[in-house]
Amino acid sequence: MLKVQEIRELIKLIDHSKIEEFSFEHDGSKIKMKKNTGGSVSVVKTIEQSVEKPVAEVVQKPVVQEVPVEKTVAVQTQAQPEAEVEAATDLHKITSPMVGTFYESPTPDADAYVKIGSKVSKDSIVCIVEAMKLFNEIEAEVEGEIVEVLVKNGQLVEFGQPLFLVKPE
């Protein structure tokens, strides 16, 4: 689940951009922001957990927190059960350090930096994430082999979103 500070940073980024609606999923949490005209931000958090033995469900009622800003941005956070844990926990995730557009190669007609089966070192460039006309090269930060590419070329990615799975050496 995202921390309050991370949610505030996302709100600021969306508020200062021309984006009207924003959706983000990370580790079972889902955030949806939509700009409206007004003077406050509504933050709604809903947490759901299920117990496997008898069919029982624990639901925490939504908590609404008002934060004054120039525009209204509605934020909904919903935690999902931890059943979606990866089978291979020994794999390293290369995640996006920012919100932007994922590019697998330096130019549209060039080969991808890495593909499934590619060997990478800590300083190997694996992709580019473009944010506000700045092209940021993303490094592997681990030595190993690319096992899976989790996003498509040209796809919008979120802060902390996994981009690649790497089998460390």
C-alpha cells in the first residue's frame, strides 16, 4: 500500500500537469485520480481482506481526508488480497523510477536494448522512460538474465511499476 507522502507527491504531479484523469496499480493497491474544479482533494482508502477458512470478509470503511488545494483530485486506494504473489520470488524486478512512457530502444527503428534471454550487468541500459520531453535511461542495477519484459513499447508506466524480471547471477 502506498504511503501518504507518496500519494501527496502523485497528487502534486497530476495537479501541475495537463492530465485530467490518472490510474495507478502497484502491489495490489489501485489509485484513480480525476481533476475537477473546486478547492479540496478527497482521499478515499478502502481495504479488503478475505479469510480462507469460513467465508468471512473484513472490510474497513472508507476514510475520507480533506486536503486544501487549488483543484480537486479524487484519489481511491483499494488493497487487494495478497494471493497475487509471484511464484518466483528469487527474481529481481527492475522498476520505473518515475511516471512516463516506456521505450525499449533509443530510436523507433533501432533494436531493443534488451530482450528475453539478454544478459545484463549493473550498469546496462535496459530501456528509456520519457517524462516531460526528457529521455531517462534506466539501468539494470543487477547482474543477470532478462526473464520477462512486463510492459510494451510506448506504454505509459507508473512510479515503481515493474518493467523487467531478471534472474540474478
